[in-house]
Amino acid sequence: MTSNAGQLPPGMTAWTLGAIKEHNLALEGYCQSEGCGNFYMFNIDDLIAMAGLNYLVPEMLPGITCTACGGLLKSKLAMMTVTTL
């Protein structure tokens, strides 16, 4: 998260890509088009390489749309699944 969580611009989360990685979380996107609801999981390392550790994640992911219908994707955080052998 960021230290300015109470002063966020509208439509922004309090999470940076670096904080998501540090907390071992996953960044997911859900299509907002009625009747679609496709789900996507993003590679955090690839996003950090493109946007940087301090990129503040927005609620709606800019420039990334559903491959099925072209709808907007809403960001969500999820716990990573860890499998041990």
C-alpha cells in the first residue's frame, strides 16, 4: 500500500505494484460487461518491468480490455496459492 491512502485520486486503489509483489498477492482483472465476466490474472513481474514498482494500481485497468468482448477490466487483489511438496 502507499502512505497517502487517505489522499488518493478518484478511481485509484491504495496499492502499488511493488506492494502487491511484497505481500505475495495476485492482481486479477474482471470484465465489467454485462453477461461476460471473464477473469484474467496478470504477471506482476511483467507489469513492474513495464510500469515500475511504484505504479499505483487503478480500480479500472487503463488500456487493458477483455479479449472476448472488449469490456473494461476492474482490478482485484487475491491471495497467491502456494503449493508445497
